[in-house]
Amino acid sequence: MNVLIVFAHPDPRSLNAALRDAAVAELEAQGHTVRVSDLYAMNWKTTVDHADFPSLGEGERLKVAAASGAAFAADALTDDVKAEQEKLLWADTLILQFPLWWFTMPAILKGWVDRVYAYGLAYGVGEHSDRRWGDRYGEGRFAGKRAMLVVTTGGWAEHYAPRGINGPIDDLLFPINHGILHYPGYDVLPPFVAYRVDRFDEAGFTRAAEGLRERMRTLETTAPIPFRRQNGGDYAIPSLELRPELEAPGASGFALHRT
Amino acid sequence: MNVLIVFAHPDPRSLNAALRDAAVAELEAQGHTVRVSDLYAMNWKTTVDHADFPSLGEGERLKVAAASGAAFAADALTDDVKAEQEKLLWADTLILQFPLWWFTMPAILKGWVDRVYAYGLAYGVGEHSDRRWGDRYGEGRFAGKRAMLVVTTGGWAEHYAPRGINGPIDDLLFPINHGILHYPGYDVLPPFVAYRVDRFDEAGFTRAAEGLRERMRTLETTAPIPFRRQNGGDYAIPSLELRPELEAPGASGFALHRT
């Protein structure tokens, strides 16, 4: 299996980097082929701007979705973006690994999503009409592939528990798991999350690394989060609201979108 | 009143820029003083890296929270970051304005948060012990100030409705409203959200601009989102889990953290 790890930590001697190395070693021991996009090491350009669309005229107004769609269709995106898109098409499984900063990914990784996820590749795919609103949420270019988050946080696990003050970790990660990974078609595995990593001693690191290795060994067999498919009948067309009869009693918020 | 607008759209002729100008004009007409941080125009450095901490030794390992805390305490952060922190301390109200890209803010704005929100300013404030876990979520350096999001999206309002396929907009914005704004103490106003902006005609823009102007006129009187305060007695110490007896029947997810 081909595995792409997109990695976003600024220090090569970090705990995150050590966890990444443990994951890569385990994946290779399992016979998989691994590529790593180490965004800081690549000096990844983080912001979407006019320079991303060389075919756009000098003084032309930048409408991002339109410019992205035109450039993707004409194979006119910049080389750094095309290289990442090629890796996404190559990979059977995508892993995004990052420290949780302000309850989501660091800017450099968000900038990877903003730039690599072109219109025509990750969104704007399929028919958009009164009968259908695209191939997304379980369909799309990456359908049949798997994806997974590997996240570290300095905070306590209890603070991210179902009643924890930060909000439940699965809800905090929903905009990524559902909105960035399930959207273009991935089957999304439950995340691997390591808590209180700032206080890790040797034993803490060993435990976390072993947990991550176990997840790498079971990448192909772990059941994905059961997100509903947009075009599977659960949502009304065209409003794409979940049919009321499918609401579990008492369910609300993001939980509605899991079967 | 002093108002800071942090603005994140790459094109000065965008609908977002026109909405920002409408907001600024209305605020000034109301007698407020307005400053705008136009991140793209400022060529804002987006990624946290070693260069953010000039006092860190060349080959020294970058532990972000520790480096941030040491540099903030020593007044040794970079000038661009210090200028933004000064604006935050000056402003009575903070507005973050951005197009919703992949269900959250564009990378350049996330990079503003990652870099400007130093340890000692926005987190790591107050006593951290078995009895208390900091001044945050309603307390902190920005307590007594107000904050608000102004967001545009190409998607349909229905897709962001309570049962909409993207997830409810209030839940999608929770990691920002609660985790980035309420965390360091802001009272957070309900967001202003404009949907389907890619299809706006003249009338659509006029309606959105008038809605935004109305929100600017009522900045001081609009009731904040009633997020619970961490240290107000609703959460158990030290786990910071919401006391079970405070759960409304059927409530779950982020909704628990509003009274």
C-alpha cells in the first residue's frame, strides 16, 4: 500500500518528528511504501494568492474557486501544488500529522489544504444541479482511499472528553475529518491523539509510539468513522438537510452525520 | 470605542473587501476609531518557526509554548507580532473577517493567531495548579472586551443549518468562537455570516452590506453567546468536565458549553 504522511511541525527534533519516524518505520516494516511531505522542511508556501495562478492576468481580480478551477483544468497550477496533488493520487492512505494549535491544524498545514485542494480535484467535482450537488462527502476523486489524523496536544485528555471544557475531541476534529477528508471521498479512520505531550517522560513517549505503531499495523483493517454519504439517500435534495426521520432521539450537532 | 478588524482576503476588489469597507464606514459614522490589519496587504508571515524567537539559540530545539512564553516575558518577540499584540490591547472590540475556506479560516489568518497569541498573553495566563487551570474561557487578558466573526461562504445556508450536511455553522465556528476568542477572555458576539456569495447580484450585496452595517451599529448592545466561564463553578476541578447535573436533557457536543 502507498502511504502519504503530510507532516507539520517546525522542529526536526520534536516529539512529533520522533512519532512520525516511528510510524514510517512501522509502515515500511509492514511492506508499505511511504512518502512524507515535511511542510516546514519543504519551506511550503502557505498562503493562497495571485501568484498561485500564473495564467491569471496581472491586474485581474482573484476569485479563488474560479481561478483554481480554470488552472486545474488547464494543468496550469504551480509545480509545488502539482507535486502534492500527484502524491495524493498516488497514495492509498493519507495521514495528516500535526500538533493541535488553537484547536485545529497549524497554519502551514491549513495552507497545504487551501492550495493543494483545487476546484476540480477536491471540490467542484460532479454534477451540480437541482437533482445533485456534486460528488462529495463519501464520493469524489479520493473515494476508495483512507485517511487519518495523527494529533498531539499539550492539553489534558479530560479537557477534550465528552463533557470537557474544550469540547469533545471528535467534534473539534469534525471540520477536518468530515469537511476536509470525507468531503473529497476519503474513508476516515478514527484519529490517533496523544495528550499532555509537553509533560512526556521516556515512558510516556514509549507508550504513545507503541500506540501509534499499533494503528499503523491496523491501517487497512480499522473501521472508518461511519459518516453518512451525501448521495446515499439520507439527505433531502437540494437542501441537503438530514431527513428528520433519521435523527436518533436526542442527537444533535455533528453527531447527526454519523450512522 | 476602539475596533480592530483583522481581514484575510487576497483581493482588494473582492466582495469581502467591499463588506469590510462598509463596516469601517459605518463604525466611523458611529464615532468609533477603527484600525484594520489587512493580512495580505501586510504580507503577513504565516508560519510559526525558529525565526519568530530571535533569542533562541541557532541550533536550539524549538518548543513552541516555552519559546513563546520566554520571548513574551522578555519582550523579545518580533516587531510584526508585537505590533499586532499592541493593537489587541488597544481594541475594545476585535473583528475577524474572512471567507470560510474548508470550514475554517484561511491559513494566513490562522498564522496570525498562531503567532500573535503568545504564551503569557493569550494562554498560559494565571495560576495552573490542582485548584485552578489558568485564567481562560471568560477570563484572561482580553476579559471585558468583545469579539465577533464576519464570515462569507459560497455554500448554501441550508447546508449549514442544524441538520445541514456541512454541520451547523455555530458548531463549525465553535473552535474559533470558543477556542480562540472566548479562551483569552473575549465576550463573543454571534457571527455575521453571508451565504452563497459567489452568486451575489447587486441586490444580494446590498442586503448583506446592510445586514453587516446593522451589526456594526449594535456592536455594544448585542448579547454575547452565553458560553460558560471555566472558573464560575460549572466545571469540576481539576478535570474541567462540565458537572453532570448541569446538562440539559438531550444536550451533547458543543452545546453543553452554553448556558
